[in-house]
Amino acid sequence: MWEIVKTKLLEYIKSLECYHELKYLPRRSGIYFVFDDKDDLVYIGKAVDCYKRWKGHQLKQAFTEEGWRLYFQQGKSEGYHKLEAEEGAYILVFQPYVNKSVKVAL
């Protein structure tokens, strides 16, 4: 059952807007999902401004050189705490190897 849920969530994530170049990232708040060139989900994060967040991100070099891609889920109007909770839930489900700690806002 759990694998079915993860599969459906991955289908949803991959239906989101996809970015292959940093210069096109949105200047909006939301949750982003980073896949490597092997199609593995390696990182999940949140940002108030996705473009600004990635300008100085520790994974920027890998993203630009290795053919990684980023899927973006625009944030809802509920605010930053909602983004934190959603990000934490996604991290708990997928446990991407680059995410070192989980912060869930309750």
C-alpha cells in the first residue's frame, strides 16, 4: 500500500512544471523536488523565492553540470509554515539522500 502512495506522489511531482536551467526558475514560493540524471529524487526543499534560493544553493553546481532537473510546486496562500509542514511530509515519505534532517512544523 505504501509503495502505491509513493508511486502516485511521484507521478504528481513529475506532472509539475519542470526546470532544467537555473535562469528559468520561478520567483515564487513553493516546494521543489530535485532529480538527478538517473531519475532519482535526491533533494526536497522549500523557498520563498525559488530562483534566489538556488542562486546560492550548495547543489547549484551539480544541478547545472550533471543534467539534474527541478520540479516546482507553487506555494499556497497559507504561508511559510504550511510550506515547512509540506516539505517535512514529503521528506518523511521519500527520504532523499541529500536531505540530512527533517523539520516538520506542527
